[in-house]
Amino acid sequence: MFSKILIANRGEIACRIIQTAHRMGIRCVAVYSDADASARHVAMADEAFHIGPAPSSESYLRGEKIIEIAKQSGAQAIHPGYGFLSENTGFAEACEANGIVFIGPPSSAIAAMGSKSAAKAIMEKAGVPLVPGYHGKDQSPDVLRAEAEKCGFPLLLKAVAGGGGKGMRVVENMSEFDDALAAAQREARNAFGNPDMLIERYLTQPRHVEIQVFCDQDGNGIYLAERDCSVQRRHQKVLEEAPAPGLTEETRKAMGEAAVRAAQAINYVGAGTVEFLYDVDGSFFFMEMNTRLQVEHPVTEMVTGQDLVEWQLKVAWGEPLPLHQDQVKTRGHALEARIYAEDPDQDFLPATGTLRYLSTPDESAHVRVDTGVTEGDEISIHYDPMIAKLIVWDETRDQAINRMVQALEHYRIAGVKTNIRFLHALADAQPFREADLTTNFISAHEELLFPKSRLDTHKALVLAAGFVLEQRKSSEPVTADPWSPFSRKNSWRMNSEYAQPLKLQVGDDIHELKILERDDRYQVFVGDSVYHLNAKLDDDYLQAVVNGHRISVHGNLHEDQLVLFYEGDTFKCTVYRETYGFEEMAGEGSLAAPMNGAIVAVQAKVGDKVSAGQTLVIMEAMKMEHAIKAPADGVVSEIFFAEGDQVSEGAELIAIETEEAE
Ligand code: MV4
């Protein structure tokens, strides 16, 4: 077996490969760009080499440099993961030429699947079912028109060089054909430099079902069940599962055997995926073959109990397949959700930012998290916005869905927008539970997938108040600053009812809350309503009772940004420092700057005896002067600023010691 391999990738897949390699006793060399110097895959590897600036074209796509590093570091093989160089025939060849094993198929197999029409011709010969249509070389308009008539309508024009849905046109009848053809050819020429088209009968409600195949170097091939990846958005998979619901054993076997024939027709080696369109009547048709380990391979691992990266390493080393076809058994049901940094409310615009709070569900036999990031990492514009894959397993599909819903509720991220809530709605949607799957699932069920918040705004505000107040209590040392309105030792507050205002902004709405605290219970006034609140904060976990309703939320308060997490949903608000009116301040005693401004005058010295209501500091803000007054009789113990200083809202200006506080 290899003793050292290089992983020419980043993120979760690099981490996942390293994990298996380490379990097998294989050393791992990582490569990284400027953006990834402190990335998880670098930390996990035994050694790592810098390969260039953040853009992929200058780092993870630099095949020659990566091969150079493999040679230098003594790596015997390169695992390309998915994306980047994984389906690059030139790179696979260059590895070979340099005496390094490319952990993937021969370059000829990658090349054979590069053209849709050539692939179809190979598959036809191998007896793999094709959608009826035309994939000939002759592209003259008359031939295409005649083939369209033969095919029937609706039909689909597909770019021979296409992929990911680009250069496709649905044609409903012959009168639309010429215009659609011209448009599709134009698009294909622009996108791929090749205007050639194939014609297929258009399936209106298909499912995407794909077979995991594996071949060894002796020409043996098997299939490891199938995955249903019908739930997609703009040709991006969102939710995948194994096995595909509702497939009969006969179909599964026929599809699996067709997929193995497909792989063997191109002398395939290693892990591959044959994608099929699956029609409502149980018929299936070859779509394309992916010559790499796929993102969604974990669902296959969960139901077969096999480690596909281990298989890849064994096959690349020259070992036979670990199992014969009749030894491949599946058990239960697995689902995978792709957690992306994106904003579902802005048409899934990719999101960037710092993962300033990240808490993942506990891993178990039922829950697996494949990720390449840790708290504090940056999601940048340079790479795929996938943050993690959440994979669950259980005995039945229904139970697996419950697991997924629960695990998504335990996946909490603040700092970057994510699709977690959307995934939660998707997994929990009745049509999904009923396995009413087609490739247009998401657009067909939009009304279910953007649900209203699970918390009403008032309740969320009350919980936010509880979180802020409890966190301030726990974070302020009891001995410090007895005059802080939040100090527990602040006797005039503890022994009497004390109203404090709390200003929270949600979107464009500002909510001014008033809070009374007594005996560790709160009354929170929001608008015209009053809520009784009991709250206990344990780290990031708030256990609250709001008007007799026990609710628990997790939260993260970072500077003035509060995020609460509740059942897969998030509630975000901005927390303002207390905004006392100045009369109130005199009476109630904040010695904090009420807003950003400048110190105009300090009218006391350390050691001065002062009396309640006496002006201590004068501030200027927004062209107005404000007096900061002593809240009670006492002695000035410290002054934190001098005349002319700029101070920020909330900054403590002056400290006073009083008799009660001793
Ligand atoms: C089709 C089809 C219906 N009929 N071919 C989309 C991407 C490309 N790889 C193949 N695609 C399709 N080909 C025929 N004859 C519908 C799609 C399709 C699709 C397929 C799988 C998953 C999601 C999809 C979303 C839209 C269209």
C-alpha cells in the first residue's frame, strides 16, 4: 500500500480523504493557497505546501506545481478529490508521465465521457438505455429537423459539449424548432466553442438517479447501490439520498448492471458515477458519467457500510475490489444535506464572511458531519460556498428524515448566511416525506420552503432580552464597577424594582423594551404587552419560560449582533447600549457615555465626595451638551477620560464608590 499520498484539493473532501488515509496508516501531504494557510485540511495533514495565491487558477489548478511537490515530498500518488483537477485528462496524464499514481480512472476514460454524443455512442454499443433521439455527427439543419420529427415532441436540444444544463432548449413543436436550434447553437458556441447539438425526447417529470460504480485494474466492476439526487436547484444538488425511494429490486439491478457495462465499456478504474434520468414508469436512461468520487458519496457509504476512499486507495494500489457484487448489501436509509453559505431570501446569492460562531450536531452512528472549516474560518469568494455536508442514517427513510430535521436544528452558524433553515423546511416538507421527487421539486414547492419564522417577533424579543441580560450578568465580575446598572452588587437595583430600557433592532424595526427585574425574574414590556420571563443562561444555551411557555434557544452575542437559534430557525437583532434619557440618567445612574461623543468637561477629581444628582462630566454629542450626573452619594474612585477625549457609546466614564457598595 502507498505510504504517502498528496491530496490536490481543499475543504471537506481533502479532510475526508486524509481521515481515511490516516486510518490506513498512510501519510498525507496537503497543498494550500494563501487563503487556506490555517485551514483544517492543512492542520490535519502530516505536511503541507503553499502553492500560490487564493484564486484556484493560481493554486489548486496548478497541476505542474502540485506534481512537483508530490515528487519533492515523496508522495507516491495524488488524490484529486472532486472539482479542480479531478477530471482533467492532462493532469491525469502528467501524473502518469512523472511516475505518480493518479487516484482516479485512466485519462482515456475521462476523455471518453467528455463529449455527450461520443458518450452516447459508446453507451448505445454497450447496451445502456438511452433517451430516444439523435446523437449523430451530421449537424446540417435538414438532418436535425428530420431527426426532430422522428423523435417527437416535446424534445430537448442539448449541447454535445454541454454540462450542468447549459445549452439546453425544450422544443414543444416543429414550428418552434428552427428558432430554438439557432438559440441553443449560439449559446453552446459561446459557452463551449462547439455548437453541435443532440436531440432527445424531453422527459417532463424525471428523477435524477445515479449508480455508484467501482472497477479494479483487472477489469472487474460492481455497483454499490444508487442515490437519488432529484432535489436540485439550478443544477446544484441540495439533498441526496440512498437508496432511491420506490425503485423496485428489478430496476435497481437493471440500472446497476447497465452502469457497470457503461464503466467497463470505457475500461474504467476506480470510483465512478453513472447518472440516469428515471421516469415515473420505472424506465431509465443514461445521462452522463462522472469520472470522480462525488460530493454525495457518503450516503452510499452509510447504507453499504463501506469506505469508498479506502476502496479508491486499494484499487489505485492494484488490489482487487474488496467485495463481489453479491456481497454488497445495503441497510437502512441515508440522507445528505449540503450546507451552503448563501442567502435563500436573495435568490440563493452566495454569502461570505467569518464563521464567528459554529456549533455542529454531535456525530454518532446516525449523524456524520463532513466539513473543512472550524469556528473563526472565513468563507471567501474564492471557492465553492459549501460549508459542510450533513449526513444522517436510520433504519427507514422516515426515521432518517427525522434525524435530518433534528441534526439541522443542532447545526448553528452565525456570521455567515446559510441555507440551514431552507434545508430544514425541505427535509420536513410533506411532499419530501412522501418521496414525491422530481427534478423540479424545489420550484414546485416553493410555498413550503420559505416558511414564516417559528417564533413570533415579541417572543423572540423577550428571549433576546433574556439572553442579553443574563450574559451581562455572567460576564461582569461581581466586584467590578458597582455603579454599572448591570452589576449584581448594585444594591439600589437589587433591592428595588428597577426599569431598564433595552433597544433592539430587527431589520429596519427598532423595538424599545422596558425591563423590570426582581428576584432574578423579569417583566419585559414590548409595545403594549408585558411578558413574564424566567431565564437561565448556560454558556450559549438559554433556558427560558415566557408567560408559562418553556422555550430553549441557543444564542451568540458578538459585539452588538445577537443571533438566537430555535428549531433550525435564526432570529437576528442588533443590541444597542442602554439609551437613557438624561433625566432618567440622573435618577437612575448610568455613568456610561450615552452615545459617541467628546468629553467637554470633567467636573470632579478622584477622591471628591459627590452627592446624588451632581454633574460629574459634560459630554458633547450631535452638537448638544449632556450632563452625566452622580446616581447616588459617594466618592469618585476613578476617572477614565479627560477633557477633549473622544468616547464611544457605552464607555464607562467615571467610577464612584458608595457606602452600600462596601
Ligand atoms: C434531460 C431532462 C429531461 N429530458 N434530458 C439537466 C442537466 C443535464 N446533465 C441533463 N439534464 C436534463 N436532461 C431529457 N431528455 C431533464 C434534465 C434536467 C435535470 C436532470 C437531472 C437533475 C436535474 C435536472 C434539472 C433540470 C433538467
